[in-house]
Amino acid sequence: MKHSSLSLLLLPLLLGGCDALMEGVIGDLRHLSSREVSGSDGTITLDVDVTGEEAMLLTLQADDGALVFVDQVTDPSGTVAFSATDAWNDASHSVTMGAYPFPTSSINWPANGGSLTDGTWQIRLGTVDSAYYYQPGTGVQVDVLLKDDPSMSSGTLHVNLVYAGAAGTDEELARAAGVATAHWEEIYGQIGIDLTFEEWEYDNGALPGPGLGNAEDFIQISTSTSTRSVNVVLVPSMVDGDGIYGMAGGIPGALVPTDRSAVVISALTSSGPDLMFSAEEERIFAETMAHEVGHYLGLFHPVETSWDTWDSLGDTPECSGEGTCEQQLGSNLMFPYPVCSYTSCTPQADLTPQQSSAAHSYVGVE
């Protein structure tokens, strides 16, 4: 299999010193960016003018040692459309990871589908230290991508399959990936999202989950690929990820280069110890890629394995208990784990209309 090669040259992120959002274009996306510094109260307020766009993806990268989150989103009418405080107070229903402090954080808005209204949106950010105390004088790189997409029920998602390290010479993995991506196309095709694939190789296969180390590698991969695409990195085995099928860099994930701009999939976990893919393992491989990229598009598990935390969508049942949840949601693509008996595993390809709407809202879906 022929892959393009990713350069080993590490290109730094451009962290400008400007105070206002600078406007540019990336492909057919409007791109606003700046380096901001938090005020005396540890917050930053941004004004984003929307003129005909349907969705925006905000990505924040805090200075080393600091954490950043989206504290509040206010629409042009002055109505608070999102509040981190509300998210914390109702932690049993997940909307976006952007509400929680991380070194790198993203929020796609609207998070659960729908469209933006024209006018000035005000976004307030919070910067905190590791003990969650607000920190003034903290630098944050801000990138806002806005898409003009009149059809929010059909679109295309571009995927970079990055074969890392020994995965690049694994013929069985390449064969299984071909079968799996075809099934992945069928899964997303049900909700009107077409997939295109480009294949790459990257030298270093000793990678952890995105955001858990090797920041230079993930930045290099995302710098070398096109901005409006999702990087799915196939590694022989995820570092410190025994038993983990895959991990997404965020819910939602970033499109600009960051230490989290990837989905990582473990080949060994997918194939099993014999390193050969059975037909069922190929299907689970496909569902894993579709599931983790679903997170990247902003989808949460419909229920977490504590059985007392759910997504915020109205058409995924709020079940409680392992058996009940497996019965009601076990065939949903975003169920938190494969549901298997001694002989087989339940196919997991279902997506609800509201899950579909949320996925189409992601700025990376054209």
C-alpha cells in the first residue's frame, strides 16, 4: 500500500501578540485568531461576529502549566446559550468537554445541532491553575473556525489515516483497514456524511493517547495534514493504553494543530494477540474508528458506565443499570464498549436523529 510521508520537521505554532481577533481564511472556512491574556479576574472575553455561518469551532491553547475552559457563550440577543456553571451543576448530562479546564480545549457551537444566528456572539473564557484557582495574566492562543454550510443534513468528512511506526509496514493491518473503512463509510452514510480518505505514514509509532504526551508528534501530524480533516493515527499499541481500542483528542476535537488534534487507534487491541483480523474484529475495528471520530465530532456516550451520566440529547434513552442499558442502547455506535457474548458481539452502527444533527454541526464536516 502506498502512503504519503509526513515530514519530520516540526513547525511551531504561530502565537501572535495581537490583542484583537485577526481575520483570515483556511480553505472555505473563516478563521479568527489571536493571542489573548487573561485579565485581573482570570477571564478573557471575545466578540465573534457571525455573518451567515451555521457553526463555529473554538480551540484554546493555554500557556504551559495553565488550564483554560469556555465559561459562557452569549448569543447576539444577550441570551446565555451555554454556561460552564450550568454544565458543572448538571454534570449528569454532558454537552461539551470545553466546559472543563484543560491545557487545550475546544467547543463546537451549536453543540447539539441547529445553526448560529447572525450578529455578535460573546464568549467568555476562564484561565485557572492546576488547583482550579483563576489565574490573571495567562496567555491563551485562540482559534475560531466558522463554516457556511446551508445543508446541515448532508456533507463530507475528510479523514487522514496515519500509519505510525511499524503500522506502516503491517500488510494485515492495511488489509483490515481497507475493509473497516468501507464499513465505516456505510455507518456514516446512514446519516448523510460521506467520507474521503488519504493515507500517510509517520515514523514514530510509540504514541500515547492524544493530550497525554508526545505533544510534538501530534502537532507535527496535524501541521502536515489539511486543516479541515480528522487525523486517525493507527499505532501498533497505544503507550500506557493496554486494552484501550482507541482514544479521541477531545469532544469535540480541534482542527488546528494542537497536542490533541488526533484520534489514536490501537492495532493490537483491535486484532487480538494473533495479530490477524477476523471478520468480527474487522467490524469492531470499523466501529471503533467511527465511534472515536464520533467523539471528535462532538458526540458523547449516550450513557457512561457509572450508569448515572448521560449525553444531553433527547432521543437517547436515560437508562440505568448495565443490563437495561445494553438492551436499550447496546447497538448504538456511541455505546461505551462492545457488547459481546461468548460467541459474538452486537453490531453497533445505530445513530439517532439528534446524534446525526450534532455530528453535522461540527465545523469539520463540509
